[in-house]
Amino acid sequence: MRNEFHRRGGHGRIGDSRPVQSPLMHTRYITTPIYYVNDRPHIGHCYTTLMADVTARFHRLILGDANRVFFLTGTDEHADKVVTAASQRGLRPIEWADQNAARFRDAFDVIDSSHDDFIRTSEDRHKSRVTEYLRRLMASGDVILGDYTGWYDEGQEEYLTETTAKDNNFLSPVTKQPLVRRTEKNYFFRLSTYSDRLLAHIQAHPEFIQPEARRNEVLGRLRTGLQDIPVSRAVAGDPADVFGVLMPDAPGHRVYVWIDALFNYLTAVDTPERKHYWPATVHLMAKDILWFHAVIWPCLLMALGQPLPKTVYAHSYWIREGMKMSKSLGNFIEIETLRAYIDRYSVDAMRWYLATQGPMGATDADFSHAKFVEVYNADLANGIGNCASRVAAMIAKYFDGKVPTPRDPDVTLARESDKALSDVIEAVERCDLADAAKRAIRHVSEVDGLIHRTQPFRLAKDPANLEQVGGILYDCAEGVRIAALLLSALMPRKMAGLLRAWQCEAPGDKGAATAPLRDLAEFRGAHAIKPGATIARGEALFQRADPADPPPA
Ligand code: MSP
């Protein structure tokens, strides 16, 4: 394999470069899977896009620059099941794809996704580049013509290895439908020649596949070796009717939908204006499609001489009563349900629930109304909401609604602010969004703690203490400001609303403010809350929810 690599490496640009991390560490590129348009979006799709959105907003905030982050989502359209779904409705595939791509866009608007682009694989900008990549791979000998016979999972549109097929009793591990024995003349990607390099990369970069349980699974499977994989499918009928990308200079073949789809991450940024975003900082997805992203995709990139993404993160599933949500069980949380929750509790409350209780990490998560209400009351209504309104009420009562003059800073709160800031940034870098959220909301308890320790409402009974009370409330207000900033990637609307009502700088639509988070959220730093600023008291940030209320429908 080494010889093979060196021999081909000497012949041209492809294969020349090692998978090194980009020197352009000052940009971030976050992606979601591109979703199949054979059906409507549901909570699972919204969840991954939301996690990517939170990640992207955090990075924009951390860097203090929206232009240094690129967040991509989109749709995967050239699957056989899209063609079937369209024909069942008497539509051309592109008509059905248009309708459903629009539904995905709408769904992502519902959750306030801040993606910078929405790519569709049926677009020319994508298709023309896929053709170009394949032409290069064919020229370098990484893609060659051969015969393929294997166990095909028709629902998932993928071949399984002999071992996987056997382990699953020749049934699809996902749909449980029988696997089909298929033989085809098609083009192969010589995946096997990259197996050692990939293994070495995974071993040298613990952050490459996350979470760790998934990394171990991939490593285990990789140790049994890699087989070459088909990257084309035979075309029946007129090539002009093909819904997909034709193989370059190879009549009768089209590009296999998974290869076409994986390339979206590169096609979207393969322009002079966007090239610097590559390689991706994190490809997010659920565990169902990790193999494609952690094994096939990096090997394709190596073959193209491209640097590898920093992290491939595969979260677990939203389930319902212990079962994966699936079409056959009809147990999805649909967009309509999400909308009903959003109408009653706000989009930020839904984002908070999904982000803090969802299946980031290696365990599945159950969607539960009781849990939703519990978390909503604890963290939002009684947490940040109550804390902000208490501080505003005291400032209104004792200082006429104007931020009082600071005195010596509260040492504990100052120290905890620094720590919260560092911990949140560190959690985001580890892709541990639930931890970032937990850490941010804990800062609210620190402010509550200061009030509890110092009892400003008691001190205020004696007018001689007013300056001291002012000093305490100044720090409380500053603490709320910092908490709001740290929570803003998760709850952008409410937190921006709160910050603006307190005349503090708020992140813009995409989550970035004018300074990097470390400066912006420095306790009593250059961007601190201004003495004399008016604290507008609006409605409660989050009204308390009654656990006895039935779920919204
Ligand atoms: N089109 C491929 C992906 C190609 S990426 C180059 C595909 N599409 S999909 O529509 O089936 O979307 C799968 C993804 O949707 C999962 O990886 C995950 O991101 C999300 N989810 C679908 N169901 C889910 C749950 N029940 N729970 C959490 N996420 C889920 O695969």
C-alpha cells in the first residue's frame, strides 16, 4: 500500500498531498447531512441542523466575525427513492424535489437556522464539480472500471460487506427488508489503497471521529480492512432522462448517489470566494451515516489531495418510547408538532430543550412533554428569566431603572465569569453543546448566588447602604449580561432581546457581535454594561409553564 501510494503520488497532483490540517485555523466550516427529499422533514433533520446552527453561532460569536464561519445545509436529491416517490405522484423527480427542498428550507426557518447556504445536489454548481472530481479520480487511477457483485440494501441504496450482510441475517440493518444479490459493471473507487493512511490518521487525531464510542466502532471495523467500492450505477434508457450526475466520458453510467452527495461539502465551497473555508471544522450527522463520513469521504479527499475535516461528529437518535422514529412506525415528531410547541413556548425554548436534552453523545434521547416543561421551568422561567427580572426590578426600585455605579467587583462572580467563559468556549471546541449550555446557564445561578449572599433588598432598607447596593446590582446586571451572551447561540432571539433592552451590545442575526466573545464577555471589561443605562422592563422573558397543561397540538 505504501508503494502504491508513492508510485501514484509521483504521477501528478492527485495523491501528492498528505492529509494535513489546514493552516487556515481562523475560519470555521460547519455542515449538516444533506437530507433526502423523498419525504418531509421531521424532528431528526431539524435537530442536526439545529446543532449545527448552535455550533455555527457559537463560532461566529467566539471569533467575533460572521464572515469567518460558513454553515452549510441542504438536500440530497438523486436517490432512487426520490424518483419513485415522484412517479407515485405523477411528478417529474425535479418537481417533487423542488417541493420538498422548499419544505426543508421552511422547517429550518422555523427553528431559526442561520445557514449561509442551502445546497441542492440537483443544482448545476454541484453537478458540474462532481463531474470534475470524478474526471480527476479516473485520471489518477483511483476510480477504475470493474465488476461488482454484492449484497444491496435497496432502502438505503448501499451495498453491505459480506460480513455485515451475514451479521444482519441478510436483512437491512435499517429497514429489515431482505438484502438483494446484485451484479453490475461499474466504476470502483480504490478505497482499499487508503486504508492504512486512514487508520493512521484516525489514530493520530482523537478528535477526528466523535464521540469516542463511535470512533471505537469505526476503528474496530477498519481493522478488518477495506474493500474497493462502486461509485457508479448503470443507466437504463436515455441518459438525458437521468436524474443525477453522469459519469464523465463513460456512457451508460451515472454517479452513485452517496458519492454525489458526499461531494456537496466540497462543491459548496469550491469557489474562489469560499475556498478558504475548506477543510470542514465539523461534519455533523447521526450515527446511521457515520461510515460514509468517517471512512469513505476522507479517503475520497485523500485521493483528491484535499486536507481532511477536523471532526466528524455522529450523534445518536431521537426516539419515542424506546423506538427509533421511522416512517414505517409513523412515530415521528413532525414539524407541525414542533411549531405548536414553538407557538406556545417560543422557538428559543424549543431550541433549548432540543440542545440540552437531545442525543448529542452516544445515547439516544426520548422526546417527552413532561421533561420539556420541567426543563423549561427550571432553566428558563425560573432560571435566566427570573434572574433577569429580579435584577431589573431591584434596579427599577432603588435606582429608577438606571444601571447603578460599580464599586469593587465581587471577587467570586468575577472569577466565575472568567471560568464560565473559558469553559463554554472549550465545550464548543469539543463539540459538547449540551455541556456548553449547562455551563452557560450555571452562570445564572452564580448571579442568583450573589444576590443570596449579599441580600441587596435587605441592605436597601437603610438609605446609607445605597451605594453598596448599587455596587452589588451593577455586578448582578453585568453577570446577567454575560450569561445572556453565553446563552445567545442557543436562544438567539430572547437573549438579543434582553441585551438590547439593557442597552448592551447584542449579537446580530447570525450570532456574531463586533468583538470576539473573550472581549465581549469579559467581566467589567471594555463592553461591560454602562452605568446610567436604562434597563427596560418588558414582559417576562419566559412565562412559567403549567405542568398540568396538555401537550400543544
Ligand atoms: N441523504 C443522506 C445523507 C447524505 S450526507 C452527504 C441521508 N439523508 S436522511 O434524510 O436520511 O438524513 C439522515 C440524517 O437525518 C441523520 O444522519 C440525522 O442527521 C438526521 N436524523 C434522521 N432521523 C433522526 C433521528 N431520529 N434522530 C436524530 N437525527 C436523525 O441520510
